[in-house]
Amino acid sequence: MVKNKYDITEFRKKELSELAEFVADEYFQDTFVCPHRLAKIYGISTSFNDYGNSFDGLLEHKTGKFHIYLNSNKVKHIYEPRLRFTLAHELGHYLIDEHRNALRLGLSPSHPSFTNFSSDNEVELEADFFASSLLIPKSRLLKDVYRRKFSFTIIEEIAAKYQTSITATLIKFASIGNHPIMIICSVDKKIKWFKYSADFPFKYIDALPDFKVPKNTSAGRFFYENGEKCEGEADLVYAEDWFKLYKEEDYGRHFNEYCIYSDKNKFVLSVIWEG
Ligand SMILES: [Zn+2]
């Protein structure tokens, strides 16, 4: 198995997914998971204030008590998907034994977390995966997508149903094995991170030097052809446009690339699946 530094192992995902699902079923069996209620159940106090750009969320351990700081700098109210995710992420640091014990023992000081999926720190990746699993428990998601052909509409539906961001939804969807997808996040031509389903056929991106987005792709057209976009529908790309190929028969395999753009941040999120 190829080790991707932007993701955790399938084995660890399974453990975290089971832990999250256990918590979701224990307290929110037939309802929507509310991380605010969960914090109350565990006796963790929270505060919601403007802390500038220093973090999105932070779990602090002081004299036997846990407290979560939530930054209001980029969100308006506490039920926004972004803040729900931040809180679920911090609850992950509390609920994952290794994270909580490290905090308790003072091995790792309370550390700032950011809700932008840009970290390649294992502890952060674990808390992110836990958060998406808590907000979208696996068995519920499997029911939602059962026997449905994959399209980006499904992701939008799930995100609306569970009040999660598109990125958090994609990360969870990629892990359930219903349909193999790859998610690639690039900023200003550079690939920042990527994640893929265990059964996605290709694992190596054929990037340009400095890990830049390959030209002949939908994301590439945005970066190299004056912001050209393919919005609201998937673009056709070939396996060789994105991936390193080792077998002749893989050339010409058709893939869909669906992009979400942010002009302001020079950001593209590409979702790729065969079809
Ligand atoms: Zn964190």
C-alpha cells in the first residue's frame, strides 16, 4: 500500500470511523449529530470569541478540565458547517485516547487547529477524519448512497443533509468504498494535498516540477488558461492527464473531473472518478 503523507492509513480510518459511529449512535441514534450537545454531555466547556487568525479551534486541558475555544473570526454563528466541523475536530482530540492522554500528561501542549484540511500532521489528519465520521456516520451514509450511481449531486445532497462542508463530505465519502474517487486540492498552481479511496486505480499524480498541477486537466485550464472554468458539470480527462501510468492499457481511460473554484484564494478542489 502506498503511503500518502496527506492521509492516514485505511486501518486507522476504520478505527476512527468506528469510534465516531459509536458516539453518534449512543447519543444521536435517530437524529442529527450535534457537536455542541456532545461537548455538554462530556462536560467540556466552550467559548466562542474572535481570536484573530491564530486558530479555528483549540482544546485546552487545565487542572483536570477540558475547554474548547472556538474562533468566531471566520464564522457568523455556532451552527454553521464550518464551526460544527471545528468543534467535532476538537472533540476528536478529546475522544481519541492517544490525543487526550498526550494532552493530560502534558506531552503535547494544547495546539491550535485549522479547519482547512491543509495539515499533513498525523494528529490533525486523524482529528479531521474523526470529525467527518462523527458528523456523517458511515452506516447512515451507506444507506443514503446505496445503489446510486456516483455524481457530484450526491455529495451536495449529503453535505446539505448533514450540514457539512463539501470537503468534509468528500473525505468521508472517499473512505466508505461505495465508489472510488480522488480529491485533489490545489492553490495557485500547486497541489496542496490529495486523498483517494483505497480502490482508486491510480495513486501517483503526474505533477509538473515543484508539485504543480498538470496542464491538460480541468484544474490546469483554470490555472494556466486565464481562469477558464468548467462549472456545474464534470470535465472529461484521461488517465494520463493526471496520473503516472505504468501500463499501456491505462492510456485513454476516461475520468470525470468536477472542480470547485475560488478566484479570491486561487483555489481549486478537483474531484476525479472513472466513468
Ligand atoms: Zn487539531
